[in-house]
Amino acid sequence: MSAAPLIGEALRLSIAAQLAGQFKGEIIGPDHGEYEEARLVWNAMIDRRPGLILRCTSTADVVAAVNVAREHGLPPSVRCGGHNVAGKAMSDGGLTIDLSGLREVTVDPERKLVHAGGGCLLGTVDAATAPHGLIVPAGIMSETGVAGLALGGGIGWFSRQHGLTCDQFVSVELVLASGEVIEVSADQHPDLFWALRGGGGNFGIVTRFTFAAHDFGPMMRIGVSLYDEEHAAQALREYARLVPALPRTVGWHAALKHDMPALPFVPPELVGRRVVMLFSMWLDDAEDPAGVEMIGRLCDVGEPLLKASTVLPFGGAVQHLIDVEFEDGHRYYTKEAHVAELADEAIDRLVDFWADMPMEGEVEIIGLGGAIGDVPEDATAFSNRGYLLWLNFAMRWDDPALDGEYIGMTREAVSGLKPWTGQGVYVNMLNFDEMDRVVEAFGGPGKYARLGRVKAQYDPENLFRANYNITPVGAAAPAPAPAPAP
Ligand SMILES: Cc1cc2nc3c(=O)[nH]c(=O)nc-3n(C[C@H](O)[C@H](O)[C@H](O)COP(=O)(O)OP(=O)(O)OC[C@H]3O[C@@H](n4cnc5c(N)ncnc54)[C@H](O)[C@@H]3O)c2cc1C
């Protein structure tokens, strides 16, 4: 298989003619007024110029776009929220299928089902479910795409109480490489249903998810405590000690922040300061006395500069708290690891890195456990369910001249933590310099081979390879996807 051809003017015109009358969305080439905006993704390190962007508005549009891709030998990149750190959403010179026109959400409150279009953002879904007192467990900020997040797993605020986003799949409408539209569920194409829960965008394009929703809120009780450099390690030690015994009705995360944003509970004198933040949330009734007691207790840990507990609307406020820190258009480098043990020495190293780090952003420690581990390891494609904590370095800056230095510092910090990190890596966070870890991210050779057999059944020619690719078993190694490192 050869590398994907770039799309020149002649091919663009020929595709536009082929789509005339059947494609209702936007056909966006380099001379289109929306091209410059349409080619942007979250991470400003990614600067790619697709030959053609097909912005779909319906399943029929996606079918037409996939048919074009297949007939012209153009392995498409697929864009939902554009949050993939390595820029997998955007093709360089080839075809991008943009799903931002598929953002319809309908809620069936009786059956507690949520139908969400394949281009939805987390905030789109939260806004639709909140009026019904329901949530679909997803991530921790509103602008991440549902599809990219859910197909790779989906870790977030509610994971301890209800599991991953992919654990909420009831069924999925999928456009296959052949252009056929199928419904996938535990009863229909069960092998594919297994693979879609963690196997990423390898098997087709999801045009609609049906999720199981859960009663919640809309109000959430949260607690925050902030620590300066002198008291940070002590607080994190307490955090590490308490985490294993917490009930699953509590989520508790730590963030080592370069500068504290002006959140509602932060007094002006702490805005902009380098602080460690412990953030707790009660994942049940906000007025439950047990929650009031628990959140109060977690806020008391160590010697905080500030502690505050409050009740906020989940979808309308909590899910937006970190949007400002991770807005589109900055340069980002992220690196993650599962935490095997948050030992004192590991905490000291983290604090040392944080205290000196010149770049903005934060080091996050996300509490896992609870319902994530209720699902057996081989029941879905998602792997490494057993960890209690997840570590993510989310670094941000604006000057391209600093790329090498800041990326190098981050890599060094993560590799210094090796004695305390576990096996595997979360597939949704694989960066451009970790493409040699794809098999590991999909659970190792055994699980990867099983995924490869499913892939061979549903995408034997590996049309969908501009992603963290699963090679169809029996096929030759694919040509590299048309998406080079920045
Ligand atoms: C600021 C930020 C916060 C994050 N927070 C969390 C978090 O809380 N929890 C968490 O688990 N992860 C989180 N992530 C990681 C996130 O899960 C991945 O970046 C994921 O890829 C984002 O999905 P997207 O749709 O926005 O990505 P995109 O870049 O649009 O797409 C990524 C890939 O997903 C696939 N894809 C997208 N849509 C479809 C579709 N409809 N059908 C088939 N394949 C599709 C394609 O292969 C595509 O290349 C975060 C990332 C960022 C940048």
C-alpha cells in the first residue's frame, strides 16, 4: 500500500462534482472562506493543510464522504472535537471528514437513554441531559469531542461511580469503510461492539451513540483546597494515603498548577499563583449529609492556603471550570502514565518539577478505581482498568522556539517517575512521539491481535488508518497515515 495521494485542484473538482446533489454539508477546499478556521485543532503545534475537508451534516453525508475516500484511495482523518493531542483529526494534504455538523442530542428520560450525534462535544451532551436530571459519564472539560473520547475509553468526573464512557454504550450507528451503515450493540455484531469500546476510530465512523444515562443533579457538591510550595508535598502524601479507602461516591483529583485561574471560589490574591489544588466531588445527591461530611473532610487535608466547598450545576459550571486553562490555540504537549504507587519519593519528584516548571499548564493526578474495575479486563477493548490513579502532564506555552526545551523537560520528568508508574498507556493520550506504543496502548499483543481480527472483518483494506492504527490481521503493514509529526 502506498502513501495517500495529496488532493490537488483537479481531484478536488472531481470529488465536488461527484458529491453534487447528494452531499448536503460543506465542501471546504483551501480557497473556501472557512478553510483556515476549519483546519485548526486544539493543539497549535499541529499546523496541517488538508487537501479537502468534507463537513458532514448527516449519516448520509458521512456515507458519501466515506465512499469518496474509498473510491479515491484517500484514508481519511476524522474530526470530532479536534482534541487529539497528536492532531490525528487533521489530514496533511489529504481528506478530512469533519463531523461538527452532527451535534444533535435527544434524551429519552423514561428509558434513561441519550442519543448523541457523532460530532458532539461533551458540553453539548451535558446541556441536553441536565434538564432531565441525567448525566452521561464522560471527561473533565466541555470542549472535548464525545466520539474520540468515548471510542478510546473516556475517563472523567463520574468514572468512579459509573465507569468509563465506553461502558455506557447501548448501541452505536456506524458507517463502515464499504459505506454500509450498521447498528452495533451487544446483540448485533458483538465482536465489533467489544472492539468499539476502547479500540478508537479504527472500525468506521460513528454517526450516533446511544448511551445509558444516570440520575444526577443537576447540582454537584465540590470541594477545593489550594497549597503553596511549602505545603504541597505534605498534602499530596495525605492524598495518596486516603485515596485507596474512598467510597466510589467520591472523585478526588490533584492538579499541580503553574498559575491558578480566576475560578469562582478563588480570592484575587491567589489568582495567577503557582498552587497545588485538591479537587473533590460528591458523585451523588449534593445535599446528602454523608457527602457534606466527606467533602469537608477532604478539604481539611494538610495546611491549605484556602479551602472552599460549594454546590454548582454540574453541566453548567463544573464541566466548564478548566475550559479556560485548556482553550484552543496554544501549544500543548501532554504525556501520561498509570500510577502504580504514589510513593513519597515520587511525590517529591513531582513537586520539584512543578515548583520550577517554566511552562503553563498543570500536572494532573486523576482518581480512578471504583466502577471502572467492575468490568472485566477482557470484556471490552479498553485496557488497564485496575489502576487507582492516572498521571497526566498537560503543558502549555505559545512560543514555538521553546518547543524542544519544554517537550524535553516534560519527557525527562515522566521518565524519572518510571519506578512508580505502571504498565500500558491510555490510547487517547498517545502523543506524536509515542507511535511505537500503539500495541501497548491497545492492551498488548494479545488484545491487539484480537482487535486486528475484528478490523480485518470490517475494514480489511485499512481505509481508517489515519489514527492509532490497528492493522487488519493478515494484511500487510499499512502505509503511514498522512499526518506527520508537527
Ligand atoms: C483539553 C483536553 C481534555 C481532555 N480530557 C479528557 C478527559 O477528561 N478524559 C479522557 O478520557 N480524555 C480526555 N482527553 C483526551 C481525549 O479523550 C482525546 O484527545 C480524544 O481523542 C478527544 O476526542 P475528540 O473527538 O475531541 O478528538 P479528535 O481529535 O476530533 O478525534 C480523535 C480521533 O478520534 C477518532 N474519531 C473522532 N470522531 C470519531 C467518530 N465519530 N467516529 C469514529 N472515530 C472518530 C478519529 O480516529 C480521530 O482521529 C482530553 C484532551 C484534551 C485536549
